[in-house]
Amino acid sequence: MPGGVDNSPENAARWLPTSQKVTARPQGLSLLTQGWNILRRRKWLIAAAIGIALIVGIVVTLLATPQYTATSVIEIQRETRNFTMVKGADSNDNASMDTEFYQTQYGLLESKSLAERVVNQLRLADDATFFETFGSGQSKEWFANGRPVAAASTRDQRIRAASAILLDRIQITPERLSRLVRISFSAPDAAFSKKVVDAWGAQFIQQTLARRFDTTAYARRFLEQRLAQLRVRIDESERKLVDYAARESIVNLPGETSANGTTTERPLVVDDLSTLNRELAQATADRIRAGSRLNSSTGGQSAEALQNTTITQLRTQRASLSSEYAKLMVQFEPQYPPAVALRRQIALIDQTIAREEGRVGGSLRSVYDAATTRENELRSRVKELEQSVLNFRRRSIQYNIFQRDADTNRQLYDALLQRYKEIGVAGGVGVNNISVVDEAELPIRPSSPRPLLNLATALLVGLALGAIVAVIIEQVDDRLRNPADITALLDIPLFGTIPKLRDGNAHEALRDPKSVLSEAYLSLQTSLAFSTSHGVPKTLSVTSSRPAEGKSTTSDALARALARSGRRVLLIDGDMRSPSVHHLFDAENRVGLSNYLSGDDRIETLWRPTDVAGLWIMTAGPKPPSAAELLTGNRLGELLSKLGTSFDHIVVDAPPVMGLADAPLIGSATEGTVFVVDMQATRRTIARVALDRLLTSQTHVLGAVLTKYDQRGTAASYGYDYSYNYGEQTA
């Protein structure tokens, strides 16, 4: 067992809950706080987006042609009927009919035919200035010297083009909870806008009156012909439907007829399949519950085992015997005959408990097997019915076609018959139900462009675009940015955050016990003291996912903090590929860890004192051909065991995890490992892969340290004032 440390899965499980209990986990950031952090980090990007949007808004406003909008108001009353109300009609029916009526009127106000009537009244098809004003690209083809071309086809094209221009600029706006409708038109010429709006209202009134006058007589003759044709089609379609159903043996249960006349029928085989599917779902749920109970019974910890009175009594009896045995051991040796007898009784009870728990597990297995068998039987039956349904549907394709044909004919017949009756009892055209309330006034000020509105819109658009781009960049950037990410994404405790130094050297700051950095690492030492049941681990390794994340600084700081607390501490440079500890203490690197791992047993010559009381260092030594091969053997564990007799704590500065096998080997030889995460550079995926490698090698990861922490880029709730007692520096 390397270094005298048990790193088996059982031992790791014994330590991990203790660490989790004593380590406070930061709460997750609220959405508002996350948004504020993104705004602070990406403020220049958002400001640039707003600036560009404002510039575009100003340019568009300055280049836009002034438009004048004229508006008139008309009233549309419900059409009066001269026929008797049908029994059963109520206010709800009238409300529904009113909605349909007014929606129809709004559609007619925006119809192409009405636009053509206005074009003809104002002679716009022959007005070259009209087409030039509204930017028609074909005005040169339609006019010669300001006069229209005489061809009839050209005139039709001009009418359609002029109608499209009017429809594109006309606005129909119903006023809520009233019968009033606003008609608005915008154009560069204020007088022309007024003329179009007045003509639009007048032509709408004339079109409505003309349509009423021509409708009744023609509709009656047309409906009589159509009803006769539909009666023949109904008989033929229903005959085809019945013949096909008899020929193909299609039997359906009577269904319901919807409001539109469509008949819905339910096949028997579909009902059977639906019933079996419900039973299969219930059987699957029963099987899953039985499986869950069976799986939870492993180790005798299932609910059935815990509720079993026999097992409970046996465990109570065993506890009593164990208590008696413990009392005997206080006064006697294990070979004392009564003690031997008690041990035999305890062993016999353990066997009985095991048999009883096995019986409980067997009953759960029987329930699970029965549930599985029922599920399989139902699933097989469902598959058979599914094939039957598929066959039925293939045979029902033509049947459904005949059914839809019959339903359609019946619906058409009923609708036309009802309409024929309404026309038959209706009398007269009635009075005009449309009137002009307010005629259009000549616009004085342009309605567009509106500079303030355009700039406000540009500001909001720029802010929205900047925020969207900032959020996208934040989503793509998967760096660990705040303490909450450590516990939420890496699922390990967070021991502390180390502030980012604005000025100066980190190792120079560590020499001052009152510096911000020293205070931060002192907090880390305090967290480590609660990571195990016996305080700070005796052997401790420090690693990270990639180089330059602060692991060497963290190793140095931890060693200094432990030494200042009056303990003998040894700092070992475990990175034999890229050593750095000897640089931190201005020491030579001629001998060190690699010498011992290569077979040199002169351990006393490998460490040397430092200028910090109680702190010694062991450099990496000469660079070996293969550091991983040296770490694979038992030499490292033996070294840690020997050093443990001379030092209270041993801190190993391990290499980074990614791409190397050194860190997992060192971590498995130490009592615990601290994982260093760089707030500015460490990515979530890389950190997760590195942690998985450590855990796979049975490394006991105590927790994480977030280095280079910049409070300005995160929520204020994660800020720590490390120099509270000194009042000079904050982090």
C-alpha cells in the first residue's frame, strides 16, 4: 500500500461524505445576476451594437421621404333582416354572427375590387405622376410624353398596378368595442392622401349597395339548380359507401356527427388496441416498480427487509449480544470462553439474517418475473392487433374516401338548403347600413419619419442584438467563471477562491502573511482541516487539468500556511518534466525526487531547508527519460512512508493531468488531492475529463480551488474580503 495510505474505493467512500458535509457549496446564481454578469463582461460589445443601430436609425430617418397620412371614420351597422327569427336563436348566436359580419366588412374594405373602383374614380391609371411618385418601375413603358399608351392590355396592367399601390398603403383599423372603422392612407402629397381616403369610403358604400341589389335573384336560381344536383350525388355516394363496406367486411361502431356534418365511426379493432395499450402501459409500470424493489433489495436494505419482523428481531438480538461481547472485552481476552460463545451466537444470528434476507429477495424476484411475463404477453398481443389495425386501415382507405364524399355532399346540400330558405323569406334590399362619420382632413404635419421613435427603436434593437450576441458568446465560452460552476458542473466541493493579483508577483505576495493572497490560502488551509476526520491530510498532492493554472503557487502557499502554523512541512516537486519548486526558493536542482525513484536510498540528502521556519523542500531532481515509469513502481509510496516519520505534512506539487499519466499516479499514492481550476482559462469539458481520470485511478479528490478569481466579472455574492482585519486590500 503506497505511502501507508489506503486509496481503495471503500476508503474513498469513507472519506468523501466527511468532505461534503463540512464544505459549504455556493448557491447557484439567479437569472438576474447571471444577466448582470454577462452585461458587465460584454458591455463594450453591447455598446458597439447600440451605436451601430443608432447610426443606422439616424441615416434611415434622414434619408426617408416625408409622408402625410389622412384619416376618415365610417360606421358599419349590422345588416337588418326582414325575416322572422328562427326559434332557438339567442344572444350568443347574434354575437357570433356579428363577429363574422364585421370581419367580412373589414376584408371587403381591403379588397382588390374596391381598390380598382377607387382607381377608376380618380383616373389614377392614366396619371403618370401617380406612378412616378410611388416608384413604379414600368411607368416609362406605360406612358409616352406624359400620355398613356392606347393598348387595352397596357391599361389593364396600369389598373392592377395602381390598385396594388393603393392596397399597399391603405390602412383599415377597427376601433375596439364599437362599429367605427378608421380608413387611413399615406402619401408624399397631403392633398392626394385626403382625396384617396374620401374616395375609398364613398366607393365602399356604393359597392355594398350594388352587391345587395344583384344578389337575391341570381342566388335563388343558382341554388335551385345546385340542390337538384346534390340530391343525386348524395344518393350515389351513400350507395357506393354501403356496397363497399359489405364487400370488404368493414364493421364500425356508430360514432358522432360533428357540427360540420362529418360522421366519425370507431372500428372495433382500434378500440381493442387502445384497451390493450392501456393494459400494457400498466403492466410496464408494474414491472418497473417490481424491478426497482428488487434492485433496492441488494444488501438487505430494501423496504421489505427493513419491515420484516424476523430480521428486525434478529438484528436487535445481535445488537444485544454485541453489546455483551463488548463489555466482556473490557475485562477479558478474546479467548475467554463466554466471549467465544457470544461470538458463535453472533455468527449464527448473522447466518440466519442472511437466509431471511435471501428469502425476501426471492419473493421480490418472483413478483418481478410474473410482471415481466405479463408485460411480454400483452406486448405480443398488442403487436398482433397492430398488424390487424394496419390491415384494416389498408382496406379502409377507399371506404374513407366514399365516407368523405358522402359527408361532403350532405354538408353542401344542408348548407345550400338553409341558404335557399333564408333567401326565400328575405325581402327587400334594406336601408344603407354604412355612413361616413368624419371626413378626412388635410394633413398639416408629416406622419413619418418620426425621429424620436426611430431612435428609440434603433436603441432597443441594438440593445437586443447586442444582448443576443453576448448570450451566444457566453454559451460558446464554456470556461468556469464562478464558484457555483465548481460544485454544479464538476460535482466536487469548493474549498476557496484565490483572488487575481492586479500588480506584483504571487510568490512575493506569499512571503507577507498579511497579504490578500496569504489570507486566501489561509482560508483554504482551514477548509482542508475539515476535509477529513483527522484534519489536514498528512500527504497531499496538488494538480490541475492544464499547466499555468496556479497549482505550483497553490502548493507553495499551502506549504507556507502549514509551516506558519507550527508544523514541519515538506514541499515535494512532483513535476519531473517541468520542475518549478527550485525556482520559487532559488535552490539547486541537482538531486531530488527522481534520484530516489531511480534507486538512490540516501533520502536525507534529498530535502533542504528554506527561509520559512518549519518548511523544507525536495526538488524534482535530474529530468528522467520517463517520469511515468518511475512513478509506476512502489518507490513513491515508500518515500512518502519514510518521510511521514520526519514531517507532519507532505505537499506534492504534481504535474497537470491532461496528456500525462504522472498526476493520477501521484494522486493515488497520497491521502488526498486538491484540484486547481483557473477562472480565466479552464474549460468545463477539460476539467471534467481531468477529474474523471483522477477518480478512475482511485485518487481521493478532496475538493477544488478557484484561482485567479476576478470579482468584477462575477456576482457580488461571491466576493470575499480577505483583508478585513487590515483594511488595505480586498479581493
